[in-house]
Amino acid sequence: MMAKIHDRMPVIRHRDDYERWLSPEPDPDDLMRPFPDALMKMSPIDRKVGSPKNDIIDEIDPDPTMV
């Protein structure tokens, strides 16, 4: 999914992995895996989102299924 807009994938952790990812464990390498596309949602946004001078919330559409 991300390859459509960028050549790098951001680190996305599943909620079940938060505690372990933030723990002092030295190398949780097995958590470095692609996040499932089926659990992501992509929506078009206005370019104004990329500028800090636009301190507005009108581009954010909270989706209760993604929280």
C-alpha cells in the first residue's frame, strides 16, 4: 500500500506490540515486520497538511474503527 506513495515504509506497530517495543529489551527484531495492509486505511489529503503554518483540524477525519 505504501509503495504507491513512497519508497520507504514507516514503522507501524500493532497495539499488542507497544509494551514490548518500548521495553528495555535489547533487540526486538521480530517486531520489524510489515504492518498488514488489511489493517491500514489510505485517504487523500490536501497538501496544506504538510505545512506547520496550517494549524487547523479540518483535514482530520477520525475513524472510530481505526482507534
